[in-house]
Amino acid sequence: MANMTLAIPENLHRKMKQHSEIRWSEVVRMEIQKKVEDLELMERLTNKSKLSAKEALKISESIDEGVARKLGLK
């Protein structure tokens, strides 16, 4: 398995340390996997579309934001 190093703000790191029971690397790994799957789905959907990948991504982000607002996450 490949390793990745990332930088996070110190205040976020302090908050993460308050929840040492959580395997943060697993959280990040799952989120990256989800993003890759979303991108692959977008590519499959846009292969036959006349929209550019950039336009489709913008629509996808707009939908994500709308769902997040509806669920009270934003």
C-alpha cells in the first residue's frame, strides 16, 4: 500500500486528537475512495454527454451542496 503525507491546520489536529478512538487514516482513505468512485461515475455519465467534465463537475458540486443544505450539514 502506498503512503501519503498531508498537512492539516494545527487547530484541526488538536480537535482530532480529542477523538483518539477514531482511525483518522481510515476516514481519509474512505473519503478518497468515495471521491474516486464519484469521479469514475461522472466520467461514465459524461462520456456520452455534450457537457464538458468541468461543467458536469460544477453540476455535481451544486447537487452535493443542495443535499448538504437539505440535510442541515451546511
